Amino acid sequence: MPAFKLPDELAFITNRRASQGTTTASLAGKLCVVSGSTSGVGLAAVRRLARAGAHIVMLCRNPDKAKAVQRELLARSNAPVAIVLADFSDLASVRAAAAVLLRDYPRIDVLINSAGLFSTTRTFTGGGFETVFCVNHLAPFLLTHLLLERLQQSAPARIIQVNSEGHRFGGLDLADLNWAHRRYNGYRGYGASKVAQLLATWEFADRLQGTGVTINAMHPGDVRTNIGNNNGPLYRWFLHHIIWGTLKDSVISGAALHYLAAAPELADVSGRFFHLTIEEKPAAPALDREMGRRVWEASLRLTGLTPGP
């Protein structure tokens, strides 16, 4: 009898328990820009990349938390650690951060878009965007675009999108990004942002062919992070007293991001989705390339990279 194999849509069930890829590759002399690096996956990433010798630039919105992490990293490693302030719910702040990076750093070897948000209620940014969609998709889309030429000048370079198995919740509707005509659901709102990010990742990968710059997306594992702490007390209680007990330490996310950022065998791998370090097939809505073209054009317009209607 042939061995039972889960369908592609459920492969994450076994992949989360599988042995993951690791690397001892050095990042000495490499500049790694990491967003959301004061907690959770982003913090695990900068800790691991600093151990590998990388020059770290932390993109953070809270200067006090950023300085505490900076002191920790400097105490543990001889690698330089810098801070650039950026609020991913404010596209003007993202533009300002990109301008600082382009002014101060003649090369960027690795960009990790790790900042993320989950909200049980619909909220809006000052720019009028649904907040989760802005933080999880529009802001990293804009940042990546603004740094793209510098990354190409620095090639070989790598871009890593911290995505999620939560993209399987779906929810993306380009005609109703602000959920004005649908009842907002936190899981589907989160899923919509992650589907959009994946679709844009494939578009970036196509445009980066032959440049020496790769872009991949990854699920960082089922790990304990502070995502969701912005929600109400009931959700926070459930998160910390029920869900956290089923989750792993985010150190596994840091190890996976080091692998994706540095492993020699991934030097030419681009346009893929990984569960930690295992390549996986995303959900069908995240593979709709026609929708991807529409997401790309909408994202350019919404971030001001092309003129609006």
C-alpha cells in the first residue's frame, strides 16, 4: 500500500514538525535591514543574523525598545547595529526611512520585511487604509520598491518576506480593501494582506530575474510573538494563556531566516514560499497570477509609486 500523502494545502501540518535546513554561513560584512525587529520574529532574526556577523539595521517605530535591543546585540556581538525609525502604518514614515537608508548605506545585502499586525477589529491609518493591509502589505511593498535599485547595485542580494500560513484564510477583494461592503473578520483581514504580499512577491521575482537579487516568502513557524497584543483584553488573555502553550520559541524563526538569508544553496532560488525552510505550495488564491498583476498595479497606485486615478 502506498504511503499516505497529505494534499498540498495541508502540507504545513507535517512541515511544521519536519527537520529544517540550517547553515553556518557567515554574514560578516553584509548589511541586513530588518523591520519589526524589537519583538517576535524580527527580534529572533536580528539576534541570529548578528551572531552570524551581519551589520544590522533595525527598522522600528519605538525608539526606546529599539535602543534596548541595540544594547543587547552590541553586548553579544562585535557587529555594528543601527536604528532607523519607521512606522509601517504611515507610508510617509516608510518613505522617510527609505531615504535615510539610501543616504547612509551604499549597499544593502539583505532586506527582511518582518513587521506585522493582526487586528480583531477594523481600524484605519491616517492615510485612510485598513491598518492590517497597510502594515502587512503596502508598507513593505513600498519599502522594497524604494530600496530595489540599491539592492540591485549590491547584488548578490536577498529579500525575504515574512508571510504566514494565515494567507490560507483568504479574504482579498481588490474592490473592497477597506471592508466597507463586508463584515470585517480579523483572520480574513490578515489573510487578505498576506495573499496580497505573496502575489506581489511573484511579481517582484519576475522583474528581478537576471539581476542577482532574489525574493522569497516564508512562514516563520508557529511561534510565540506579540502579534495581536494590540487587541482587547479577552483576546490577549486567550493568546497568552491558551494559544501560547501550543507554540514554539521564536528562535526557530531566527534560524530559518538566517538560512534563507545566507545558505549558499539558495543563492539563485527566487519566487518561492517556505514553511520555515521547507518549500511549500501556497493556497490557490495566492497563485492567481492575473490577480497578482492587478494587486501589483493597485499597490503601485495606493503607495503613490504611480499616479492615482
